[in-house]
Amino acid sequence: QDAIQHMTRMAPEVVLELESFGLPFSRTDEGKIYQRAFGGQSLKFGQGGQAYRCAAAADRTGHAILHTLYGMALKYDCLFFVEYFLMDLLMNDAGDCIGCIAMSMEDGTL
């Protein structure tokens, strides 16, 4: 529940951040980011009709996000460790990520 609250609270800011990275969101005639229905979203607890809350990049939103974030990672020379599976982030008391616990996909070691 906490994760869902956090995700929905941060969604508008994240959409604008993705747009600033160059994600090609679809646009309405007014120039606003196109929003479509997704899943079972409704208004007023099911009494107000279908909710249109999902910002979309045509029918390839996930693909566009993947390529936009990969491009940003390359821009900042990020290293990718595809041979590891991230299991947990190590955070200090200030909330900064100071490391992680990852499992090697080759031999299962941490």
C-alpha cells in the first residue's frame, strides 16, 4: 500500500521528468500529454465513469521509456551489471543509497 501511494503521489513529477529527458509522449490537440484509460481505473469509486490517467506514447509507452532511460544512462556513463540480480538497496540514516545486495546470476553468490 505504501509503495502504491508513493508511486501515485510521484507520478506527475516523474512524467514531467521523463518528458524533460526526451520521452516522446503523445499529445492532445491542445498540446497536453495524452492520457488514456488503463486497467480498471474509475472515478468517484466506480460511480463517475472511466478515468484517463495513464500518460501514453502511442502504443509503445514502455518501449519509449526503456529507450529514453537507456539514453540518459549512456549520457552519464552508467555501468550496467546485467550478470547480477539486485535484491536490496543499502540506505544510510539520511536516506542515501550507499550500496546494494546483488546475486550473481552465474553462480548464485551474493
